[in-house]
Amino acid sequence: MNVSIELTLTPLKNAYKNEIKDFIIELRKSDFKLIETPLSTQIYGDFDMLMPFLNSVIKKHFMDSSASMIHMKIVNSDRQDYVADF
């Protein structure tokens, strides 16, 4: 089953830019389709392959960070080609 996942990393400290950059660089190391926007990163792929990858990237980030939040939205379909029609 293909899924679409939107991630927003929110470090809970003033020096946040490097943490966000490092997180996105880790996501880029995958073969999954990735779309970066100013407010979030979207990643697309097979659920059974994507979730273990995200688990490892998020765990690594949490171990390296003193405090941060990750907001994650998951849609149970591939929405990478979605275009608003309004």
C-alpha cells in the first residue's frame, strides 16, 4: 500500500536551523520520493518500507536532539501528483 506522509520538525530551542537541515538531509538519503516545502517535507512510498525508514531517522534525530517535536500526517494513498483545481 502506497502512502503519502507530511512531516514537520519543530525543534524546541532558538538554534533550530541546523537540526531541521540535518533531518532533511537524512530523509534525502533514501530512494523515496521527497518534496520539500518551506513548512514541511512530504515523502511518498510503500508503507511497509517507508515506516521502518522513518522510524530510524526519527529515532536518530530524537537521540541527537535535546527537545523537538515531529508532526506527521499520513494519507493511505499516493498523493504526490495532486494538483489543486480551484
